[in-house]
Amino acid sequence: MNIQKLNVCMDILKKDLGEGFVASCIITTEDGQVLVATDQANIAEATLLNDATAFIRNALKTYPAELGQYYYIDVAGNMAVLVIPFGDYQWTITVNKKLVKLGLLLNVVLPAIINAFEDAVVS
């Protein structure tokens, strides 16, 4: 894991989302250890969402379905959270949904940061 490249991932995210970016955190899924987080990141939220991801994965075992590449939580007010599970890691991104277009987030920013993250993992 290349922490310097993870910081580059965060920089890409901040640049691409602009004013709509609120916070972000990358943790390990096994123990919730923070690898990289922005100043406004809520570590407790990231850890709770790690538990939620495990719960969702377990719940989906009763259906012929698996959790996809990400899930999106529309939070009351202006916030939304994008959760990207990567096996041993999980990336949470909080955005102001009034300032970020969902299409931009999912179709442009998400693929770019996934590629950057995968590059950081193999380095």
C-alpha cells in the first residue's frame, strides 16, 4: 500500500468535486484503522459504515445477489455518502448533494478514483 498515492487519490477527489466535497476517509476493513483521512472526516462514521457494509454483505447472502462496486446513502439535508468497499479496504466519501451532480460523481469521478486507488494498492 502506497500512502503517498492514497493522498493523491484524495487530491483527485477534492479537485474533481470542488465545493461539493465535504470529507473522505480510507480505512482497513478488518480493524477500521485509518489509512488516509481529510481534515473534516468523521472516523466514527467510517467505522460504522464498515460495519454496515459487512451487515449488507451478510444480508445479501440470502438473495442471489452480492454487493456491487459501491453504495450511495442519501442523508437528510444536503449530504450524501458514497461507500466504496475494496475487499481489505473501504473508502467513504461525503459530499454536499446540492453542489455535486450525481452523474458526475458516479460516471466520471468514481472510475477515476477507483483506478487511482488500485494503483496505490499494487504499489
